[in-house]
Amino acid sequence: MVVHSLHDELTLYETPTEYRLEPIVRTSETRALSLDRGTGDIVLLAPNTTPLQTRSPRTIYGVLGILSLSACDYLILITGRERRGLIFGHIVYRATDFTILPIAPPPVPDHPAERHLLALVRTHLKTGAFWFSYGWDLTTRLQNQQTDDARPLWEQATDRFFWNKYLHTRLMDITQSDSSQDCSEYILPVLYGSFDIRPATINNNPFLFCLISRRSRYRAGTRYFSRGIDAQGNVANFNETEQLVLITPPSSSATSPPDVFSYIQLRGSVPLFWAEINTLRYRPDLQIMDVGATQHALRAHLTDLKSNYGDIVLVNLVNQVGYEMPVKDAFERAIDEVTDGSTGLTVGGRGRVDGIGYEYFDFHKECKGMRWDRINLLVDRLQDRLDAHGWFHVSASSSTPIQTQRGAVRTNCMDCLDRTNVVQSTIARGVLEKQLRTVGILESGEGIDSTEFLSIFRNVWADHADYVSNGYAGSGALKADFTRTGVRTKGGAARDGINSVTRYLKNNYFDGPRQDAFDLMTGSWIARRTPSLGAVLLVDKRPLLIRSMPHVAGFSIFMILAGLTLPRTSEYSLVYYHAIWLCFLLLAIAFIQAHGTAYVAWPRLNASAMRDVLEYDGPGYRSKQHGRGVDSKRGGVRMGHVGSDKGSVGRMEEVEMGERKKRVE
């Protein structure tokens, strides 16, 4: 495997006219990176250029990228890192701290809109899980990493998992347009997801167990503001999970190179145009949009999966009755509609036809009463296809893989979180046991149940589930007690209740800004250089009556508590007093419930995308609508809209290798 190490430590020199990044480890060919704060020009300086003289140089650990906001451009640097493991001789870090530096002074200093956008960026950096390595490509599964690839690390990175690719657009453009200005050693691919590697032993045989999750930067977002599929076939919450095992076989000497096993699983939102609309109720309104682009988008999604992973089994875990049933039915109808010679899809049979199979499993019905062992019924039904898919197996002593993985399981539930986590960990465990038997660590028929490693396996998978869940839903995973212990407990159910309340609060009242941050950092929304942006981001345009009701409710509660707690000088009854304020409180609460969508924290940057959902009146499915009292036609919500419908800001855009391409949502 060719190593393309990047600069792992840099010194930042800052003057009123320039930012300069000097590698701490230098050779005669090392070139510093200079950013002109007046013009914004970026150049590589000649080797041995005299260092800048500044009072307080700072050590940084990488360039996350350059982001344009409404007033000026910002350089985002990694200033804190935590070592989290060593794999194939390369250290893997988690980014823990960042610095955001304005490249040029903004024309309107301290503008409120700019402060708002910067706050979104800081929150995204603070709450996200960002991982990187200077010498190993974290974004690409092991099977796809070529041993003779001489390209720089950023060119090898897998596009969809290169989280900060949009932020590195300028450095990539400079590198590609001018061979004398190769900034590759400063372009650090960063992964959003999880990484964990732990030493383990079974039957006195040591090995390393590693789990990596990779989150796609396409259609990235939060639980209720990023559902389903887009016109290009990208689905929300798409994650690739790779389980790695590095083993020295018992029959080999202690110095023999390890055998390495890799196994890939996938998850992603149900690939339809659908949404769940927050109304302040615990369960949102469900809407499925039967638009003409559904078949094209589904074909694009499945074609992409097959070209990247081989044969695919779609495992659907949503309920077949109640609230979730329309999603299951629509998914199966969509698959049936695209059945033809080019896709070879089939519904109704469990067999694999031309590379795509479908398997339905009603998780909640089958595992009712905490009978979580019944997940093995699904695994048994999948077993023939799992065996056909295989796994990737390579020895460091040979450049030719012993075996390659020829397919993958794509699992979904409604959120692609909790039920999906349980099923994926169960499948991964079965595959791992077969791999360990292959190299003689486990005997035929022996499992990992009676080993100390079982606890490591469960905890690594549970931590992985929490990372994925926190990034999408804002809380830890549900059903994590089963993943960690192998049994469902009352304590775990209680923790699930707390996490469910946390999800409700965040999804209704805090996820709008969080979605804005995803759109901003991935290039789905590009800021305009205009102060008028503040009118959209900062001004509440809801009617006065709408805005006043929470204050009426709060004041009513205050008056009731005052009557109950403050000292009294009169013996007159307070029954009527409390009754009046209780009526005000109940009326305010009823009004808020009836107009629930007006109180949800909606995204503001790509507001047009949410408006399209709220205003959709075409064919499909709609559950009973709630909370639309303000304006039923418009979904009861007025969201800020940046720019005209024909303007560049209101569109979804994707920057791909320096070219700006429109994305249709």
C-alpha cells in the first residue's frame, strides 16, 4: 500500500496581511502555504522561504478547509486532536478543537447574519464526530484501497464519505489548475462517523478488532428534516459500516504478517420521496409523495449500490401495521414498478435475482415481549445470500486478496438507527465467527459467547450505534442495552424513554439550526455576500398572535404559581382567580397544539425544500394532518426564504471537483 503522508503538524503565523502555514517537520523541498488576507490568494511559497516573524505562532494539526459566508471567507483549522488508535502503522485521530479565522476583514464588521452563520459552523464542529489519518484513507473501505495507487490521499478518498470535500474546493482547484502549486500535502480528508479499534484475545490468540462507520455527505441532515431520497438517488442517513479484524493465525509465527478480514454493511433511509412533518406531537404527520421521479431515483440508487458493492439485499424492518405500514407498502410497490431486465428486482420471493434481493422482517412483531433472540430468524433467512456475498480477506504477505466481498446487506427501518443497529450487529457477529474459524481461532461450531471478547464486541457495536444516532437524531441509540449485553432490560427500556424525550425536544425545537449547519458545511447552501441575509435569518415573520401564545402560557403558569406560593393578606377564596388563569393556560396550550407547525424550529437556509414538502398536494399518502391551523395550504408555517426561486441561494448545489452542479431535491 503506497503511503501518501500529509503534514501532521503545522505552525500558523498570523499577520494583518497574511496567514502562513509552515510544516514543523521540514525537508529541503518543503513548501509553506500562504493566504493573502487582502486578496484571498493562496500560494505555495518556494522552499526555504524565510519564516514570518510573529509574536505568538500557533501549532495546528490540519486544514479542514475554507468556507465562504455572507460577508467573507473563513479558514477552518484543526487545533486539537485525540489519538484513538493505530491501524496498518498509521495513527487515527479524532478532531477535538477548531479555529475559525476570517481571511479578509468583513465589509460590515460583526454583522448579525454573519454571527448567526458562524454560530452554526461552530455548533456543527463542536457536536460532530470527525476522524482523520495523515497516512491512511479512512474514507475508503479496505477492499477498494489499491496497493499501487500513486495519487494523493485526497484523490483516493471516496467522494461521498469525504466530509470536508466542499471546504477543500479552492485548494483542489489550485492543485488541478497549476502543477507548480500542488497543495495535496495540505488537503486532509476528514470522515464524519466513528472509529474504534481494540486489542482482543480468544483462546490465547491475539488480534485487533476494528469498527468504522462512514456517513455520506449527500443528503446529510437531521432526523425529520432529511428523509428519503433525492432525484440523484442519494438517500438520507446513508452509512457504510466496515468491520475489520487483524489476525496473526495460530499456525504462524509471532512475527508473521496478519490476516486481515473486512466486512461491509449499509444503511440508508427508505429510498422514496417521503417525509415526517413535525407538529409538536410525539408522532409527526407522515407524507409519501408519489412523484414521477421516484422510479428514476430508485433506479439510480440501486444502480449505484450494485456498482460499488456488488449484489445487494434490501432488508426492510418497518412495521407492517399501523403508522409505518404505508412506508412498507410504498417501498414494495416502488420496487415492483422498477422491475425489468436492467435491474432484475423482485418482490415476494426471498431469492436474489440479477443482483438485487428483498427481505422483509417485522422487527417489532417478531421480537415482541423482549424476544430479541428471534432476530436470528431473519439471519437464517439471509444465510445463503450472506454466504454468497462472502467477505474481504487479504494477507500482508501477498498483494492478491484471498477472497473479496461480492455483495452487501442494506438495512433500513424508519430512522435507520435502533432496529437497524440490532440487526447489523447480529449479522456482523455471525460473519466474524466464520472468519475466526477460517484462521483456526475458533473450532468448528464454536462461537464467541463464552469468550471475554464478547463484551468487547458488544460495546464496540453499541458505541458505534450511539455515534450514528447522535449525528442523525441528536441522542444515543435506543435498544443499546441489547447491543451491549445481549438481553433487553427494564433499565435499558427506561434509558430508551429518556432518549426518546431527548429526541422529541431536539427534533422539534433545535434541529432546524442543526440542519442549516449541515447544509452550510456540505455546500448544499451557499451564502450570498449581502447584509440583507439577516432579514431572513434573524427576523421572526410569524403573526403577532402566533408569537404571543407561548408568552401567554408562561405568564399564566407564573400567575397560578404566584397564587399558590405568595403570602396572602386576605381570606377571600382564590378559586376564581386560579380558574381564570387556568383557562388562559389551557386556551394557550390548545392554540399552540392547533398551530403546532408554527412553533417548530424549521431550517431557514434551504427553506424552499421544506416548503415543497409542506405544500405538496399531489398523489401519494398522507396521515391525518395536525397543527396546520395558521394556513392549511402552506402547512401552517412561514419559513424564511433566501433569495428568489430563480436565485442561486435557494437551490441545492453540489461542488464536485471544483465544478458547481445543481441538485434537484
